[in-house]
Amino acid sequence: RATDDPPVFRLIDIEQVMAIVGFQKSFIYAQPDFPEPVRLGSSRRSAVRWVASEVELWVQKLMARRSTASATNAK
């Protein structure tokens, strides 16, 4: 992408989020550190989407914790 192009953000629905993280909706909503969804309207019942890069970063943090825990247990 050219330097003057706007950044690319991809909004994904809950089905895509579940496919990325491998967890069901109830688990995702129960995680206090999970990225906040973007509400697509002003109503409480408006559709929501997540920023794909934020969801992917959350998964990377989980993997990093796994690596840290494995290194600690090996000592």
C-alpha cells in the first residue's frame, strides 16, 4: 500500500471471530481482556463487529503467554 493510502481495517462478525479464536460466543464475551466490538448504530440492539487485527493480536498474546508458561515450567 502507498504511504498516502488510509490504513486498512477489516471489521468481522462474531462467526468470523469464533473461527479465528476457536471459542464459542459465550467464552469470548466472558473474557475481560477481549477487544471491544464496534457498534454499528446508536441503538443497544445495533449490530456489532470486531476489528480483525485486534482479535488476531489477542490470540498472539495468548500464544505468548503459553510460550512464557512453558519456559517457566521447564526450569
